[in-house]
Amino acid sequence: MVIIPWFSFFFLKKETIRHYTPVGFFTLFLMALYHELAYTQKWWKIAHPLVPQTIFYEAFAIGPFFIGTIWIFHLTYGKFWLYLIANVITDAIFMFLMSPIFVKIGFYKWVNQTPFERYIHFIIIAVVIYGYHTWQRKGMKIEGVANQKY
């Protein structure tokens, strides 16, 4: 779960990685906050976190969420509707195809949240992430960087 997505990193240019890494870290931050909220609201229970005594399932965050964010931005940034469609599809695959497998093998279990509710939260987070990256690009002071395609 952690290692496999990182193999795809070798197919990205250094400039692409440098450019989209901040939004990847912002995604990690939001996912940590989201998992904190999930813990306090008892939305789900993680059976075996990578780091004992944590409420955050790091394998998802530092694997598919971080790398997936960079890839989706690389392939779709500047085309919001394409970005949104890509997130709707990838989140649906995760939530409705992969998540039942993870529940079945015991990674986590649903408690006070449904997979559909989590799916809606992920779509909202995707919009927030896009807004953050757009804001960040506008704040870049280097001439021409804000409009450059990576």
C-alpha cells in the first residue's frame, strides 16, 4: 500500500515533482485532520496502524493519497472539470471497490460513517486541494511560473 505507488514516481519529471509536492503535503495535512475528526466522531476504526497508538492510517496517506494527488494534478491541472472527474472516478474506485476489500481483510471497519459519506467528504477535500494549489500558484513570485504547465 505504501511502496507500490512510489514506483510510479520515477516516471515524473523533476520539475513536476518539485511543483506538485506542496499540494501533496497539503493533502497529507488535510488527511491527518480528517482522520483526527474521524477518530473523535468514531466514523471508523483502524485495526492495524503502521505506527502503534496512532489514529491515522499512514499507508493510505503516504502511498496512494500523496502520489495520487501529484499524478492527478500533473495530468489535469488547469482543467478543473477534468480534475474533478478524475477525482470522482478514483475516489469511487477506492471507496466502492477497494474499501470493501480492506474492510474484509481487517484493515479497518466502518462504525458511524458510511462509505458514501466518506466518498462525499473526499470530493469536497479534492475541491479544497484544487483551490489551495490555485492560490499557491498565484502567490508564486517567479515570473512565468504561475502559468507554466508541468
